[in-house]
Amino acid sequence: MPLGWRGYCKSKPHTNGGKMGIELKYGRGTVEIDIPEPAYADILAPATAVPVASPAQALAAELARLEIDDPDLIPLIRNGEKVAIVIPDETRPLPVAQILPPFLQWLFAKNTSLLPNHITIIVGGGLHPPVTQTELNRLVAPEIVGGCVVLAHDALHSAMIDYGVTSRGTPVQVNRAFAEADHKIVIGQIDPHQFVGFTGGAKGAVIGCGGKATIEHNHSLMFSDNALVGRLAGNPVREDLNEAGEMIGIDLAVNVVMAPDNSIVAVFVGRPLAVLSEGVRVCADIYGVEITEPYDIIVASCGGYPKDICLYQAQKGLNLASQALREGGNILLLAASSQGVGDDVYFDYVSRFASPGEVMAEFKREGFRMGAHKAYLFGRTLSRFDVAVFSDLDPAILRTCHLRSAEPSEILHEWVAGAASPPRIGIVPNANTTYFYKTA
């Protein structure tokens, strides 16, 4: 374990019988949910994790360890050589201002002839719309980068370098500014992911700075039965990403694991695959929750802003939370969606169909298309469960997306009153990152 890791307390579901109220994150605030009698509710929360006292010190400790354990990874930058560092966009809660400045200070200290304008910081949002200058300044304020070049990746229009094709047929095309750098570094976080298994490692560069064809073909591997949250070995999406990262030649990964309140609990620095392997163990211990049997009703908060920034992002929480639900059960998703639906391709695609079943059938016929895949992923859940959404979105927009708008108190009373026996309710405070495994 890295020196930045200070431990966790593994949690079990916490049961409450009868009426209860609980505050759940919603956008930048909270909402209180009342659980009506005679239901029984379990809190399906991540484990308690102790934040590092200082992210900068935890990073410094990891860098010092790296200098002893793997000194070949320390960037030694000759005159004129270029460095590229990719970071995530605002749909990820990584506290860039806590990690990037001390990392840059270390890099300059190790390479006294290195000039700021020889470092390019790329905001890698994959196929998300490229960030605006205002968003760039908010995410990477000029005062924290000290003259480094900052740019936004655009998967549709940025110049790309082609590295060939992975063994699973993914064309590896990456932003030229990243690909042509002499030293390639990725900064990101490790989170559970609904079909990649876990984020982190090479993903921030391969997907964050990838071209449309790269992202779409890699994500098309999600149809595999092994493309599951919490799984690395045998997961074709994750293994394809790892292979693409090796082809690109990423020199160094800086990854963090974060608690539900977005505080950093562990820092990892090293080769992308090693960082991923170490970080996943910590991440799984926090966000993997053991359940003995599925629930009748799930109340799921995505975890607040930015994880419920839009409906497109909130789908992750719906998918993961539904895995704790019995077949045909009810799920209430809390997703403020302050930025609306979040993806025009998704909305235009889902608008064409009258039902989730039609979406799924047509998507399989047409083949994978990024954006439209969210309609398919929504459809997989909507076809198996009764889903209601509490959101700031117009109910008509939700209906177009085959989702029902509902007030929490009203829908929960409806579901509980309609149950043949007192239902078991699972409350998921951090649905975008919590995943479930069952025991006998």
C-alpha cells in the first residue's frame, strides 16, 4: 500500500425498521427521504475511509517511494523535450488543484532546465463536448499551472496520431499533442465502472484523449458477459484499454482513490498497470458492498454534483444500484441533472423509440454508437425494473427518455402500499460508485 493510504473501516448494511428519514445528496445540496412504515431499510453505503492529512504530502511520499523502487520511471527531461499531462474534465470530481501543482513542482525540481511552455496539460473528456475556455480556467486556473500550455481534447476535431489496432480490433488514435510528447503522463482517479470494471490506469489517456473510433470500438466490447463492474481479469473492455495504453507508451500514471465526500484517501504513482492493480484493491474495499439477498425497492442518489450533473452521467448510478434489486423491483433515482440531459446524440436517439425494448433491439441491429449506447444501457435497466426519477429536468423530457418523473414521498408510499408484505428497501447514498456482491 502507498504511504498515502491510511486505512478504512469495511461496512455492512445498516438496518432500520419502520419510518425513518435520511438525507441524500442531490446536486449541490441534499434532499430528505422519508421511508414509510412498515418497510425496512438498509443503508448500502461505502466503507468509511480516512482521508490523507495532506494530498500534497501523500503525493510527495509516493514520488519519494518511486525514486527508490523504480527510478527508471522518474522523468529525466533533456533540453527541448516535451511533456504532456492529461487530466479529466469536470464530469469527474478529481481535485486537480490538490494534485497537479505539487506534481508540477516535483517535475520542475527534478528537471531544472525544463520550461513551463514545454509542458502541455490536456483536459481529456473523451467524446464529451470539449470544455470551453471558461471551464478550462475553472478546472486549471492559470495561477496553478505557471505558464504551461493548457488545451481541451476534442475527439471529433483534434489532430490524432494512429498507433495501429489492438488484438480486439480497436483502432488506437490519440490526440497528437499527447502522442508526440517525449514524456506522457496521465493523472486521474480510480472508481468502479459499470462495464470497464474500474477507471484509472491508462483509461484517462486512451479514452480521455482518444479519437471517436477508439472510444466507440473499445466501448462496444461492453456486450460481453465479462464486462462487469468490479472485474479486471477477463474483462475485455478493461484489457483492451490496458493494451492500448501499452501501445501508446504512457510513461507515468498518477491516480487517486477518493471517499464519497471527494476527499483523497490514497495516492498511487507508477506504471499504469501497477497503479491500477494497487489502487483497485483500495477502491474495492471502500465501494464494494456485500449483500445477502436483493432488495424489493432501491432509493439511489448518484452522490450529488458532479456525479448527477446530467442524466447521461446519472445512468451509471441507476445501473449500479439496480444490481442490488430483485427482478421486477422498484428503483427511485435521485439525479438533479443541472446541465440537462447531457448528450444530444443520446437524446436524439432515444427520442426515436416508443419503448426501451425498441431501443435495445435497434441498437443491437445498428451496432455500437457512442451516445446512443446510453439509451441501450438505460433500456437494460428499464426493461427489468420499475424506475422513477426525481430530477430538476422537465417531466416531458424524462418521458421522452422513457423515464417517469416522481416525487420521492409519493412514489415510495405507492410502492410500499402496493407490496404484499413489508418490503425491504436499500438506500444507496453513492450510487455512481457503489457496487454490490452477493454472499450465500
